[in-house]
Amino acid sequence: MGTDREFRMADGAELVGRQNESFEMLVSIPLDDSGFVGRQCPDCSLVFRMDAEHYKALPDDLTLWCVYCGHHTEHSEFITEQQRDRVMRAAGDFAMQTVSQELAKAFGGMSRDTRGSSFSLSYKSRPFCPRPLPEIDEEQLVRVRTCAGCQNDYAVFGEHRYCPVCGQLPAASIAFDALQADTARLNALETLPSDTKALLREQGVFTRNWVDTVENVVGVVEALASSLFRSAVPNADSLLNGKGAIFQRLDHMTDLIVAAGFADLRTNLGTQTWQRLLETWAARHVFTHNDGIVDEKYLTRVPGSSTRIGQRLVLTDTTCRRALDDAKALCECLIDVLR
């Protein structure tokens, strides 16, 4: 086989080492305009991005986490499809040249003779022109996120639960991200053209979005409160035994926290905020369990409501945004009380 200089490689591909018949090839991976490189989970196939400088500084034996599903494996397994295509193009060009050289060695010295019942073959190699490597045109980042634990910067394109370097994100980060996502969804609907908004409103999309927001708010608080309580209270399992979904019930949750020796959320948040939270939780319950139809239980929890039993509760953009603000305040209070 020829020397390394006899191989012609495209820009971005380079032979950097050789040991006997083994070659080491380096293929560059272009970064985006912000200096981030794409990573793709080998399990769920979703793509995220990492700051290339931070990534380069990490250990060679690094294992990565998928930010979406939590799959955890050797970092080289997170190559994206476009990056793999680029590498395979370079490898294919190299393979073509090695085959060409072997054929030239095997047949180049043989002469052509068609006399008799047999003939010989000769092979003439031609100069090889490598094809340009495919560009990388992956989704660009919208917002840079910095892990509070390891300080690595990364970007995601959907709901996520993990840092690519250190794994499971803190419950507080997940909660505030979720509340921000619901706010962004409300904002997105408001920016639509008037005719599109009218069509979606007529089809119930706005109403459904408001209902989802209220249901999501309760779920976010429940998950955060449960995580914080279990971390802060050594005998949490025994205290929670037999209490069911207690973190879905505001007053019961608060009584539990007080009984464990912590401050009263109701006092810290104030009467007005707490009453609005109770109304949000009551609305979530009636939509989740009764398709929004007001019953006696709802009116007991929201005595100031003007709706009557049998009416369907009506939500608005304003009530949802207020619920998100109140939920954020409750999350901050939970963190302060249970730290």
C-alpha cells in the first residue's frame, strides 16, 4: 500500500496517523454560529447541542446523558446523523483509494495477451478526486442554558429533565422551566395573525390551552413539593404512608409540611395569593374529574364564585397568567421553606 501522502482527502478530512496497515483519520465537525456542536441520543434519536469549548474540556472518557430521555452512555455514541454522513463520506473516499491502490499493485504489471484460449488483464489507475464533505445544517439554538451544577452550556429543543454532563436536573430547575414553557405557549397564541386566532378560538384551541395550563400548574407544584419534601425530611416515606396524592391538595400539603417542623406556606404567601391558588386547584380538579362542570365541592372551595352547579367553568388568558405567577411564587416559597 502507498504512503499516506498518496491519499487525497477532501477539506475537513485528514489522515493523522498510521500503524502498520491501520490508519487514523480526523474529520472536522463544523460548529454553528454560536460555537455549539450537535449531539443526538442513540436511544430516542432527539438532538440537543453543547458548547464546543466546554465539551472539548471534558474528560476523554466522558459519558453523556440524553437531556430528554436520560439515556446514559459513552459520548461518541451521541454522533448526529449529519455528522455520521460527513464521516462516512470521508471514510468512503479513503476506501476507494485503498482499493484502487491494491488493484494497481495486483494488475498493473501484467501484459495483455489474447492468443490461445486465455487472456491476461492489466489495470490502469486514474487520479482520484475526493468529493466535498457534506455540510452540517442542524437546528440552531434558540436559548443557551447553563447547568447550575457543572456550569456547562447546552441547548435543547423540547422539554428536558437532564443535564448532558451531570444527569438529573434539580427539581426546582424542572419546575421553573415548565412554568416558563406554559407562559411561552400562551404568548405564542397571542402573536398569531387575527384570522388564524379566530379560527383556533372557534375550534376551542384557546380554551383547551387554558385548561392544560391550569392542569400543568398543579402538576408542576406537586412534583416539586414531593421532591423537596422527600429530600428535606428523613422520615418522609413514613409520614407519606397512606396519604395518597397529598401534594395535589394545597391545605393538606401545607399541614404536612408544618407537621414536619417547617414554616406555614399560607403565612409566607399571604391570604390573597393563597386564596387564588385554592381557586386554581379547584378549577383543575373540576376540569380533570368533571369536564369543567361546576359541582358543590367546587363552590365550597370557591365560595365567591358566581357560577352555579351544572354550569361549565370558563377560564381566560388572564386567569391562566395569574395562576402561573402564583404558582411561581408558591414554588419559590416551597424552596425557601424546605431548603
